Amino acid sequence: MSVQIDRAPVRFELDWSAVPFEERPALAARLEKHLSIQGLRLKYLCESLSCGEVIEEETDTKKPQDLVGSLVESTSFSPLRIQRLETLRQLDRNYREAGNGDWVAPRFWSQDWMGRHNWHAQGFRGEDVLVAIVDSGIDPRQSQISPALKTYRKLLAEGAELNLAFPKHKPIDRSGHGTALACQVAGIRHGMAPACQVLPIKAVFDNKSHACHLACGIRKALEYGAEVILTTITYPSGVSAVCQALEEADRQEAIVVCAAGNKGLLRSFWPGIHQSAICVGSIDARGNESSFNSSVNQIDLLAPGEDIETHKFERECPTRVSGTSFAAGIAAGTIALLCQRHKAATGKRLGRSGLHAILGSMPVSPCGRRILRF
């Protein structure tokens, strides 16, 4: 939050972590009213209300230092834990400022957004959850995901066919896309659920995929007991074989997570828009919906999908990626944690209906879409 009066900016931080999501708008309204009395107007920079900017409306206002003091001492806003920040370069926990003045998301902002540390501290790391990734395959030499490939190696040794695009060959990732998704789901450094098992099923060859490969990939995942199935393959129209596979997954209470697509607002893509799938769109580090989101009217949830750090190939340095594919990857890893928690509490699978019940308590974007955040 920034106050700028007479070119003497004062910055202070709002910590909303102690305030339930449903109470934040009312508290924000009270804060706005309080500031208006001081002759200031609150302008939100983030729809999740984690930061804001105060701009001057009147000239006869208090000094910035006095305004900061009144907010810090006010019991009305004590849940916000307002703290004064002495340097302009110290920003809200979700951001850092680059030397050229651009806003750049910190390395692990997506994990912080999803509460990765808190999940792991509570003992939820994805144990006993199998996540199938129907995509471009996997680079098994990538050390970040090696512990998550035990089931994969066992199935290969037993003769399982996991390369649908090029049968009788291992599902080796040539593009790095499937490996990047796997690192988001189960990577040691970046993965939301590092203790889950990842089952890569190759349905993409030379950046192309037939619908029959996707349908077969979903059925393969069900055959091996996957609770979460991630696919970022998109098609402009529905195919009956894929629709039937999605419906079968729903009957078996497996959650199929799909990317919304990256072609913008005027396009919609299958299989994400099918009612049995969970369609995931992207947000940036400020909580704003990404401009490249497609299938906007069918998006079930929004997850971090811009400027995300992950790994692709062996020995490659971490790379930054953007797209609804990577939003779906982070969402799938988080859903794996939800599956583990639900099984521990009930002994049953979470399923799509159970997930929708959880999403009902998530914050809502200005366009009415649920934002996955913990």
C-alpha cells in the first residue's frame, strides 16, 4: 500500500492472512472509509486485496507519518497487522521491483500463493496420490522429479505402454513441456506435491496430438488408478471419444484438470469446457486474470500461470514460463494435496463434486471466477 503526498511517499504493508476471505471486502470498505476521512482515496491494485494504493484527493490532509501512525494504532484494522515500511523498494510479499522499475514476480510466488509451506508443515505432501500427466512425456533424467517416478519405472519394467503417440517406445519428452508440468506437480524444489507419484503418458508427438491419443491416455490413467489427470492438450471442437473418457473419469471420481487455452477471450477449447473436466485459467502475481486466457465462460478456477519458475530438461537451469498449461500444472499439484487431505479425513476419493464444494469457499475474481488460493 502506498501513500504519496507532496512527493513524500510512505509505504506500508497490509497482511490479510489473518482475515477470512469472506470478511475481506467488508474490512476493505471500512479501510476505504477511514482513508476518505483523511482526504485520501483507496485505489486497489490487486483484486485479492493483498495490496493497494492510496492517492490524494485533498490538499489539507495529515502528514503521511501521522496517517501511518493512525492506521497502525487503530484497533479497527488490527487483523491487518499493518506495518510501516521505511524503504520504497520493499514491497508486498507477492512482488519485488526490478532495477528498471518493472514489476517482476519473485521466484517462488506461485508456491507462496498456494501455501506450499503450510501444506507441507501440516503433513500433506501428496503421499499415496497418483497424478497422470497426459502430455509430451517426461525426461526421466531430470533430478527434480526422480523420486516421483517410481510407479512409472515399475510400470515400464512390467511392459506398460505409456507412449500412445509412438508405441513401443519410452515416453521421452522432446519439448520439455511435460517435464515442466511434472516439476510443477511433484518437483523437489517447485512441486506442490513432491511426495506424490507422477505417471507420464505421451500423447503428443512433434507438438501434435490426435484426439484418440488423448482419450486413450485418460483411459490408461484410469486403468492405473490415477486420482488426478492433467492434460493441457486443446482442441477447437469436442470429440465423442474424449467426452466419453471424461465421463468415465468422473464416474470413477478421478479429477481431470485441463488448460483453458492461450488464444484469448474470443476462443473456447475442448476438453476443458466439458462439464466433467476442471478448466483452469491463469492469473499473474498481482491476482489479475491473464489476457491470454481462453474458454473464459467455462473456467472453473484460476491459478498462477504467469512468470512461473520450473525445470524442463536435465541439467538445465530453472526457466520462467507462462500459459494456462502451467496454471493447470500448479492447480493439479494443489488438487493432489486436497485429495490426500480428503482421503485422510474420509477414506474416500475427493472427486470433481468434492472439489467444487471446496472451490465454493475460494475468493471470486471481478468476472466471477474462482481463484484457487490457500
